[in-house]
Amino acid sequence: MDTKIWHAIGVMSGTSLDGVDIAYIKFTLNGLNNWSFNIISSNTYPYSDEWLKKIKDALHYSKEKLSLIDLEYGEYLSDLINVFRKENNIELIDFIASHGHTIHHKPNEGYTLQIGNGKVIAKNTKTKTIYDFRTHDVALGGQGAPLVPIGDALLFSDYTYCLNLGGFANISFEKMIAPKNYKQETKRIAYDICAVNTVMNHYVNKLGFEYDDKGNIAKSGNLNPFLLEKLNHLTFYKKRHPKSLGIEYVNEKLLPLIDSFNLEIKDILRTFIEHIAIQITYNLKMDGSLLITGGGTFNTFLINRIKNLSSNKIIIPSKEVIDYKEALIFAFLGVLRLENKINCLKSVTGATKNHCSGLIAINN
């Protein structure tokens, strides 16, 4: 049996702006499709106040200014990657795969933008870099998101559902489709469910905290049934997949709706957690196991609300997988890109075809 091995660095920055996640991973392929991985080292580098402001302001930048911050953010990521490599004595590496940070995501308008120029990263780290994983899918009529499900299918296939609780909640699972020639078939389905930390952190920040530790502030609040009803009847939830969410949706739809109720922040958090739990459990149509990762996993109150509303077996993996699953899978997308294998599924994004996405920058 042939065995192939890659050593890669995955870089991820999510919409919740917790920081830049960097993970050094060894991937092993035994035979045709038997994949395994080992997260050798990992770290999260929190954003400075200066970078937080730049990223938030970038939503309103001109095209010319976006080009500049794309290069500047590439320099910033390069510095972090070089620090990470030095801290962990990393010498053996085949490539870097960087998601960058999403500034705009408007797939229905044919546009998505992740800053963090890969050519800059490749030059400054002297390492082949794979980046810009979403644009090609959008050009093929897809949502450009979510991209993690190919990793769920090949690296986490033991679970019925894979749920990530980050800036948004997104879910991935195998769905039975109409059999052809009496042969049962499945296809991978994935989509964004609702906002999570993008909304929660917005309000917690007003209280002077980075996040609601274990959901204790939300737990102390009162549920507002009127706001809950309005949230649960937003038109996004009536759409069929493929569908995805961006920060524009939060700023234009969610925050104005929530603010119109003039509630105490603890009551907003309590109500929004109930909303998240309801929307998630509504999407769990099959009994089975639910793997939960992402920063929202540490919100004990939210996890308990999901457990109370769901009949599925909830699986909380190691802290390493919780924190770095997305960085891990973007590194995996990089492996598939180098091997010219499919790393983006049309059943997930709605693109016209399965394809291999990502640009490759070579350090010359």
C-alpha cells in the first residue's frame, strides 16, 4: 500500500475576530482515500486593537485601499507564521495554506474577498503558499462557502453531523439522494445555519469583555419571547441550501432588529443563545452523533441548550481540534490542491461542478 506524507501550516482568521489560528499538521494518505492527520503544534495570535480597527473599517474601504490592506495583511500574516515556525522549531514543511480574512462575502453578486496576499506570504516565509480558496467557486456560481465539508467528509467521517460554532454556525453531513438503478447514494450537504459569535461578541464587547465566559452572562438574563419570534422568522431560514452568511448580514439585518427592542445586554444574549440552539436543532433531521468544534463550544450554556433540545449524541473533541479544526482543514484543502484533487463540492456550495480551488504562490 502506497503511503504519502505532507507537512503543512494552516492559517485561519474567522469572522469572530478572535485572532489568527496557526497549526502545523502532518497529513498521511494510505492507499486511495484513507486519510489521517496529526496536529503537531498550534497557536492563536490575538489581534491588536490597531488590527481589529483596520479589519472592521476595511468593510468600507475603496477598491484601491483594499488592495493596500491585502498586501499589508499578507505582511502581517507572514510575520506571525515566521514567529510560529521559530517558536516551534519547524523546519520540515511542504507548504502554507492560508484562508486570509474575509472582508466582503456577497456570492449572490458574484463577489467574495479574503485579504492576506499569498504572494507576499510566499516571499516573506520562503515557502510555497496556497490561498484564495473561495473566488473560483463563486465564479462557478457557488456560494464560495462553506469549504470545510470536504475535510469533514474525508477526515471526520465517523460523525453523522459536523457542526462548527464560530462567527457563524455551519453544519456538514451526508444526505441520502434518490437512488439511481436501485443503488443508494449520498452526497455531502453543508451550509451556514445562523450567526453565533459575530453577534454574541458584539454585545459582550460593550460590557468590556472579549466573550461571554461559559455563557454565564447569557445564563443570568431573561429570554424575550418577542425578539425570539422575530429572529426565528427571518427570511434566511426559509431558504434552501446552498446558502451562506457574511458580516454584512449581521450588520444590516440582525443588529438593527435586536437593537430595536432596547433590551439589557444579558437579555439579548439569553435570547440569542436560545435562537441559536433552536436553529441548530431544527437542522438535525437524523439521529446520530454531532461533533461540535469552534470557539462557541466553550460556551457551556449554549452547549447545554443544544443538548436539551436535541436527541443527538453530542461529541466534544479535544481542545486542539475544537480550536484548530478550520486551520487544519484549510491545510488539508492545500494538500488536495497540490494533488489536483477535488477540494470544493458543488453539492455544498451550489457551483456548477466539483472543482479544485486555490491559487499557488511559489517563492522564487
